[in-house]
Amino acid sequence: VINQPIHKLPGPTQFVMITSDFFVNYWVVVFGSLTAAIVGYFIANKTRRGRYFFDAIKLRFPALKWIFIKADTTLFCRTLSIMLTDWLPIVKAVKIVQTTVSNLWFQDCIADLEERISRGESFTSVLRLSPRFFSETIILLTDAGERSGNMDGMLLKIAEYTDGELNDAIEGATRALEPLLITFVAGIVGVI
């Protein structure tokens, strides 16, 4: 069977042999390309333009975008709550909190928030301009906190709420991946 011409072997066997031959003959190209891609990612991610690019991808990746958004929203609300608890003026607190979130698009949103608040707009009305990062539930809870004068306490509750949502999103993504992995492994076993 081994000495038979490749066109008489079953399709999956041909595929494995061709792939193996490719990696044996072109391992330098494969290794070099992989290394270049990894190094290129890290170099690009150190530039502002590169970070914007990769952060935009994170916000567009359907399965994981909510995890990235909720993680930054939780961090934003929790840190801002701590700043306001210490009686820091809201404009200064928002400016400091801007540096704590990882996504540059979210940082730009917070910079806009800071600018509008410093011009006298209400915190809640500015949040409404960014539905990509702040859900209607967060906006309503913030509005209640702003009206009651308990913004720091409400932001802490929002952080706890979004943290719970984040955990649910991570568990959901994990549950969604399980059947895909099982199907993938079953397909490989079935082909072999």
C-alpha cells in the first residue's frame, strides 16, 4: 500500500501525506512565517495605530466582543466608584479612570465623556451617546444614582451587575465552544 502511487490512496490519507510533505520540505517557511506573524503582532500592538486596529477587531469579533466590553465597563464603573467615594471631582475622576481601561476605543469614549461633563452636561446624558459600551440598564441605573446623589454607590452596584454579566458571558462562550470542539475531535477521529 505504501508503494502505491498517491492518486490511488484514499482522500484523507492523500491529504495527510501532502501536508506532511509540505511541512517536511518547507518547515523553515512555516516556522519563519509564524514567527514573523507573532513578532509583527507584538510590534504593531505597541503602536497606537496597531492597538486601534486590534481593539477594533476585539469589538467586532462576534463571540467575544461582549466579554471585552463588559470587562472594561466593569473596570470603569468600579474604579470611578472608588474615585467618587474619595470625593474626587467627577471630571478629574473620569480623566484618571480613562487610563485604566484597556480598549483604545473605550478610552476615546471616556475622553468624550470627560469633555462633555466638563462643559456641564449630565453624566447620564453623555452615557446615552455611547450605546456600544453602556447598555440601557447601565444608563437607567446611573440616572437613578445621579438623581439620588448616590453616584458612587450606584456605580459600585453597576460594577457588580456587569461583573455577573461578564461571568455569564464567559460561561456561555465556554458552553458554546464545547460542542464545536467535540464535533471537531469526532470529525478527526471519524476521518482517521
